Amino acid sequence: MQIKEDTEIKATGDAQQTNDQQTSAAEKNIISPKHETNVDDREQEGSRRDFSNRWLRTRKSDYDLPDAKRHKGEFKDKRALTSDGKPMFPNEKRKPKKKVACLIGYCGAGYHGMQINPPNKTIEGDLFKAMVEAGAISKNNSNDLKKSGFMRAARTDKGVHAAGNVISLKMIVEDEDVVEKINQALPEQIRVWGYQRVNKSFDCRKMCSSRIYEYLMPTYSFLPPRLNSPLYKLVKRMQADHPENIRVDADGEKFWVDLLGRLEAAGIDQNQLDQITEANREDIPLTVPLQIASETVKKFSGEAREKYRIKKEKLDVFRDTMKLYEGSHNFHNFTNGKDFRDPSAKRYMKNITVSEPFVIGNLEWVSIKIHGQSFMLHQIRKMIGLASLIVRTGCPIDKIRESFRMPKVNIPKAPALGLLLERPVYDGFNEKLKSYGHDPITFDKFTDKMEAFKKKFIYSKIYEQEESEHTFHGFFGFIDYFTGNEASNQGLAIFDFVTQGEINGEIKNDAKETGEKADEKIENTENAENKPEDKTE
């Protein structure tokens, strides 16, 4: 009996000793609370967490600290540091930050685009530096944009402007004059219009419901092709073959006839003009007599373009042409590398407007505003390129509808010079902001400031470049004299497309039907899905 009791006592002691050992082992090991439920799994026989098997046993750090790698830099000082690893601003007081949507505008001239790209000069680089200087971003966070959660709604390329764009970040907003201080630290061609409080999950790019782009172009761009150019000859042939479908621009042809007459009066004939055109196209140096004649041509041509004023009837044709882009369509012909069957080529254009003509300097311009849900690379420039060619050649405007069909067409890109981002739109997300007690993200209250900024810094830059480099004049001159009009595996040549003189029968039937119900159905479907990323240039 005594032996049995001693045996029980010994067994009890051994069990207590084992429990103490296990408790000690558990205390020695650093076990994350969220992994406590998996402790028993370690002792499963034959597993890599079986402590009795030294061949399968893993290191303590492999199972005791599963998050060690992920939290490797948890205790690393993330402040701006000196070369010897010490904080640059150790005495800087920490201030609370708020998530905001910052509304900005800028002229892209002289900058390598919006997104920061060291060592190049960028809009974000100057903006971030000014925010640090104004105290909107702490100096300790001045070494990395990511620390402030910096994000932009739309990325613009080199030289491209934006009257309105949005960036989201965590910003110090204690100072009521923070916007004024940021603007004082910025060059005049970059402005912060204001900011709006948002919730922590706000992403200015993903939550943007649509964007408005503006394209500025001189009205002489709608003149018909130059006399005796290859495109002019194709248009004349089209007029003869399909007189019932083609518009004839008598006033536009008179422009070129009058200019040619003035040059002939100055002693410059058609043969010299052809030689100058050929030399410029082949980049061949001009002889002295041709160089003198070329300067006279530039002078007379520039004066004629400055005097040109577009007729209301022609501008209305351009408006009607641009309106055909509205709605949901397959824009596979208006970008690079998109097949007709690619679902991402379907885009929804909400509204397109063409302004009344206005004069900058001595040149007449028009503004085209395109409000779309999202855009593809080069889409807007190709839309303008095709619409302007339709007006210039006099072909049926339903060629726009035909371009949405399967055949691939090589559409030229209009110059990037006239393109600018007008503003992102947050109609959908603004409803959520109201439920959070925040005001909507809108540029409406800054409209007057933005218009004044555009005229002073953006429109003027576009005009100056056109005046000095004749960008649009050179582009349409290249189009008129382009001779490489053969179709390729890349698609139908643009001249063949716009000078066919007739419209596909199916397109005619589609034109009779408004298609509003179909467009509405597609629009609702697209709104329900994730919108493609905006990649417009």
C-alpha cells in the first residue's frame, strides 16, 4: 500500500516537473498571441514542429516569430537621417496629420511630367518641397513621398498641363494659412487651389469617377488640304466620284488661292514651292535663292493664318462630328495595341463641347472639352486627328461611327501641344463624403482662379510655342503631303479611309437609330465594373 502511494506521489511529481518544464519552455519562447492556437500543432508526431525529432526540428525563429521578416524594419528610425545615421531634425515637434485631397493646377512647360522622377525636374518634386517648406509635411518625413501617402489622380507627361488635378496625402493642416504658404514657396506656374478632408481609405486615382480634358487648337487647322498636295488630289477625286456625299469648302480653297496669288506676285512660282516642300520633307539644305523664297513663304503664310476666321457653318460641322464620339463605343482604333475584341477598348464619353472661337495674340483658337469616364493612351489626340481630317476633306461625318467597327485604321495623332487636363470628377465618391460629414471634392469654387491661370500660364505657353514653332501648321502640312499611304498589317491607311466618299450600309442604318438605349445599357454595365486605368497622354 505504501509502495503504491509512493509510486503515485512520484508519478505526480514527475508530471508536475514535466508541466514546469513545459511552462518554462513556453516562457522562454516568444509566442505571438495570435499564434497561440497553433501551439499544440507543434507537438504533432512526425511534423517539423515535433520537438522529439531533431532531424525535422526547425529553428526557434522559424515558428516563434513568423512575422519577424515582415516586421524587420519595425524599429528602424524612418525619419530623415544624416550620413552617420542620426536624425536631421531631432527636436522637431510631432504634429497630427489629416488625410486630404489637395486640388492643384500647373503649367507643364519646363517639367519632365507630373510624377517625381529624380534627377529630372517634375511637378511633384517642386510641390513636395514647397509643402515641406510650408510645414504641411514634417521635415522628418521630407525624405520620402510614401511616408505621406502621396498619390495623384492623373499622371501627365512631359510638357503637358493641368488646370486641375488632385493629389491625396496625409497633411498637417493646423495652420489656417497653409495653402497660402505652400503657394508662396511654389513657382507661379504651379498652384494649390485648396484642399478637402477625406476618409483614410481615399485613393484619388481609384475613386475618380471621370475626367475632363481640354484640347486647344487654332481654327486654321480646319482649312482644306493645300493646293496640289497629294491629299488635295485625293479629295478632288472623291468629290468627282461622290458629289452627293461630299462637302465642298469654297471659302477654304479661296484661302489657298489667295495665298498662292500673293506668292506669285512676289516672284515665287509653284515649282519653287514644290522644291521647298521636298527639301523640308527630306531634310535637305536649301540653296540661297530657295532659302530667301522659303522665308517669304513663311511670312506670307503666317500673316494669312492670323487673318483667318472660321465660318459658323464649318465650326458646326466640327461640333456635329465630335458629338458622334459621345456614348459607349469601341475605341480600339484610337490607341495602340488594342484589338477590336478587347473589352478594355470600350470607353464611355459623357459629354463633348466645342467653344466659340476666341483670339490669343493674333490667332483664332477653339477649345474642345471631352468629359469621359476613362481614356486610353493617345485616345484624345487621335479623336481630334480623325475629326479634323473629316472636316478638312469634306467626307461624311459618319466616318466616326465607322471607325468604331472591326477594320483597323491608322489614325494620326493630333499634336500634344494643345492637350491639357481640365479636372478629375468625383461624383460617385462625393456622395460617400457627405455621409462622413465632409464637403464634396469639386473645383467649382475655384473656377475663376483656374480660368485666369489658364489664360496667363497655359494658353499663353501654347500660343507662344505655336507662334515660334508653327506646330499645327507643320502637322497638317505633313498630313497633306504624306505619300506613304499604303495599307499594312497595322491597318487601313487613313487617306483610303477618309476619301472613300461613302459609308458602309450598316453604318447608315445605325445612324438612323439613336442607339440611346444600347448606350445606356453599356454605360450602366461599365459603371458597375472597375473602370480601366486612365492612360491618356
